[in-house]
Amino acid sequence: MRVQAIPAALAVTALLAVAGCGGHDSAGDTSDGDATPTKAAQQAAGGDFGDLKNVCGPGDAKSAPTQGVTADTIKLGVFSDVGFTKNSEFVDAAKVFTSWCNAAGGIDGRKLVATTRDSKLMEVRQRMLEACQSDFALVGGGAALDALGVQDRLKCLLPDFPAQVSQIQNQGSDLQLNETGGASYDRYPGYYQWLLKTAYPKSAGAVGTIAGDAAVSKVIDARAQESLKASGAKITYHDLYPAAGVSDWTPYAQAIKSKGVKGLVFLGDFASLAKLEQILTGMDYKLDWIDANNNAYGAPFLQLAGKSLDYQNNFADLSGVYPLEKAADNQATEQLVSLYKKYAPDAQPTLPAVRGFAAWLLFAKAASSCGDQLTRTCVYNAARKESAWTGGGLLAPVDLSQADAPLKCFNVEKATSKGWQPADFAPNTGAYRCDAPTYKFKGAYGKPLTLADVGKSMSDVK
């Protein structure tokens, strides 16, 4: 079967973030203040979620202390490449959360009004300037080329509670509460060490990487190679594939086989990986492992890869997000699934959507603690105090008290023809393994922007 050529911009979008890129099928107001409470919301006293109590609820807010906040509403922006990807995961998460929260009483009685900021891949700065004019904060979104807007966000002192961060200039930038770890630390040393030293130790001497031929993905690839080497891997194969797409993956498969690659890190779109694996399988060449990256975590990759999943060993590190296929075993994940069935019945929770929902919870908990005097300084400082944030049980504990902190917990999923399932990675803290080593990058890949970079400081934040 001929591989459909992928537009260059789409390939770049798929390559930017390991967690996948969000987009939405409709722009505009995603709030649903008139929705009736779900059974879960009715049973949850004061808007409880998971092990979080009183996240949302009624109140007697009377003031309008800052931009985007009135006695009745809180205006929030949700970034997404909606006009490009047509992927609704971030807007779905916003709709589900705001519908549930507003039905429970809002934040101190204030209704949440979420507006999609459709960045359309290349219009990040335009949407950021619009958000700067009206939004109180950004919550639960992400854009592939998010570095294009971070300078303007800092100039207008706009807090950010993202679901996803793609580029280093934005990852861990000031006024950001990022659940995916700091920019200077590797997110995957525990995962790579498990692959190379425990699960498949014979693979360490022959590891390869493939990435899209685009500036941003090249940085991701360079960081992955540094991490792999630090974990004991010898890189024996490296290649780039055109961002416009590949019509025939046979030359890549032949190169992998000729180099005797035993472990492969694929930094690209999962549709391309599925095609590559079908050719490798047809050649009867089996690697010890393939890092499909967590862009592939979901049903579409399973459908595309087909029977090759019974031959190749595909893994993905979820970086501490509780697996969706095990929702029935985790109160918070089960509650999230039930809320989706009520408020977005045509949508399915995805890995980025879970992170988005957790970001909404973080915002809501912090904002609720501020009461009537809801200001940016208050909500940011309250969220920054979270040193073991779990999103009510959706995530492994994350230290948000530092802008640049490593992730200590990871969890590995394996793709099979019967579905995704937890791999045998020896979890030691519930569903997670929380003894990941810390690795700080040594290469010069850029750094996150600060308030000082735009001539501002925290004293300017109101």
C-alpha cells in the first residue's frame, strides 16, 4: 500500500511533542454553564474529583479584581492548533471540565468560560495577543510551535497551565505550571535504562533513531540520542525522513536491518511508524524493541500497525499518567471516563486530554483557594506550592514547587494486537515506578524564557 504523503507542517506537528499535539474541531466558547449535573457530580460533595475535595462549588464572589475575572465569570483561553489538526482532544477536555465544574457551582460561584485560541499551527502569536487582551489565564491547551507566543505571554503577564508543552523556549518558562517536568532534565532516563539494562540488555550495543527532517524535531532527536548514550546505548544507526512524508519505507527498513539495529527510537507520526514496521515484519526482521513514543498511545496506531504488533515489541512511556485501559482500577480515571460519557459522549479521553483535565484541576484548586480576591499572583503562587501534584489521582506525583524539576515516576505501556497494556517494568508505587534516575542535559538546546527576558518581574504580576 502506498503511504500517503504527509504535508510538511503536519509532520512537524506530529514530531514536536512526545505526548502528541492537540487541536479542536470547533473554535470559540467551550463552556456549558447550563448543563445538568452528572451522577458523578451529584454524588461528589462540593465538586470533588478523585481524592481532591471541593475543587468546584458555589460561593459569594462579588468583586472583579483583575482582567478576565468578574463577580460572575472567569475567562480562560485554551490553545490548540484546531484549524490544522482537526483533533478535538483539548477542547473536549475543556468542555468536560467546565461543564462539570459549572454544574457543581463554578469557582466560588464564578462560571468558567473557556475560549479556544485556534493557533492553526503558524498563528500562535496572533492568538496569544488576543488572549492577552481578555483572558485571565491559559488552561489545558497546547500548540505545536508554542515558542512563537511565549514572549508575548510573558509581556502581558499571562499565567499558563498547559496540557502540553512542545518547544524548549516554552517548557518551564516563567508563569507556567507544567506537569511534564523541567526543560533541562530528561523525561525518559528511567524508561531507557529499563529497556537497555533490564528488559533487553543485549540491545544496548545497537540502537538507532529516526526523526523527521525539521528543525524542531532535530532538537528532540539530539536530546534523545544524548539520553540514550547516557543510559548506556551505542548509537549505530541514525536517519531523518522528509517532513513532507515518505512514499516507500523499504530503504529505511533495509538500512535498519543492514546495521543490525536491535532497539529503535522513532520520533515521528505513528502512521509512518506503522508502515515502517509492516515492511520490517515482511522482511522477517524483528528488533528487540521499538520506542513508538506516546504519540502512538491509542487505538489508531493499533489499527494501522495490525499484525505487526504480534511480531515487533512496541513500547511507550506515559511519564506517570495512569493508563486509560485500566480506568476501572483507578477512581480518578474512572470518574474522568464517566464525565466524558455525560458531557462529551462522542469523544474519547486521550493521553493529552488526561493531562489537559489535570491542568484544569490544578487551576481550579488554586483559584478556589483565592476566594473573592482571585488574582494572577494568587492563583500562580497557590499552584506553585504543589510539591506532589497528582490531579486527584490521574497522575503520578509531580513536584510543581520548582519550575525546573525532573520527573521521578514513569510507567511503560506495550502495544499488542489486543490493545495497549502495562509492560512488565516492575512498578514499585502503584501503577508507577518512582525510582527514575535524574539526568540533566549537557547539550546546548536552548532555554525557557523568563520574565527578566522581557523586562518584567513577579512584582509586575497582579
